[in-house]
Amino acid sequence: MEPNLMNRFNEYLLEVLNSDIPYYQEIISYLNEHKGKQIRSRLSLLCARLGGKLNGKSYRAALIVEILHTASLLHDDIVDRSKERRGVPSVNEKWGNKVALLSGDIISLKALLLALSNEDYDIFKIYVKAVEKIVEGELLQMKKSVSLNTDEETYFRIIEAKTAAFFSAACKAGALSTFTHEDQIEQLSLFGMYIGIAFQMKDDLFGFGHENVGKPIDNDF
């Protein structure tokens, strides 16, 4: 994807997340400085491009998934007691659990308000459903984490919910902004689901190695 497109996207991202609260703004600056590959938002924009020219809704679809994903990482690091994220101290390690939790809450609300203020009710519904699946997946994983005999079916249920749901939602929301045929939108949603499953399987395999991936490798394991 051309650099100027992502530069424009990141300008929009900072604009949406901006606040006049210095403490919060410090955290946003820290997150922006150490942001990830933005795979989900890139997929959302690419799926939108397949259907035609990018528009405001296309960017909002990508922005919302990036913001919600960022918020979910803040909450995940609290739950997992992670001290590191992307090779640097996690927000909860640097500022404490309370700050990380409240920051994640504010970020999540900004994503949802972005959809509602622009009357993107279809995108709002897609992402709310995805968040619901992610929470369900995390709860199922926590229940199964005390056992070392999780079967294959349960494993795929967990990763489809906690990871692939966001990938699927990102692709579907992006496609929704340019495509008109429902079957094409659903095909891209399914594409995102498979990409998400493969992504999480690869991520889980790190738990069996010693490679430095910028975060604790044994949490999920």
C-alpha cells in the first residue's frame, strides 16, 4: 500500500484520538511512537479499494478497527500482566493498571463515537459484534487455560473469536464502504476470517521458540 495513503490514515487517526487532557495525550503519543504494523486497518482499506475509490466511510472503517484493536491491547496487557509490548514497556507497566484501563476505555469510546457521529450504523454493528466475539473468546481461553488437553475444535473456536473476528470485521467493514453486492462483502469477510486464523496460529507458534517478538512469548502458551 502506498506510503502517502497510510500517512493520511495516521493523520486521521491522531486527529480522532486527540484530547486536551495532557496525561491522556502523553499516552497517545507513546502509542503512536510505538505503533504496530496496522495489519487490520491496512486490510480494511485494501478490501475497500477492491470495490472502488476510497471514501470517508472507507477511512472510518479502517480507523475504528485500528482504534478498537489498540484499546484491546491495553486491556489484554493488564489481564496478562504483560510488561512489554512491541519491544518497549507496556502502558500498564509504564503508567500502571488504572491508567491503562481508563485509557483503553476512552480509546474504545472514541472509536464508537466516530461511527455513531457519522451515522455509520452498519459499521458500528459489525464492530460491536466483533468485540462481543473477542470477549467471548478470551473468556473461553481463560476457562481452558487451566487444562493442557484443549482439543483442536476448541482451539479454533478460541482463535476465531479472539483474533479472527477483528480481521473479518475489518475486511467486511472496508468492503461495505464501496461494494454493493452482499455476497462479495461476505466473501471478503470470510477472507479476513481465514487471514486472522493463520495470523493467530503463527503467533501461538512463537510460544514454542525463543525468538524476540517484542512481547512475552509464553502468555498464551
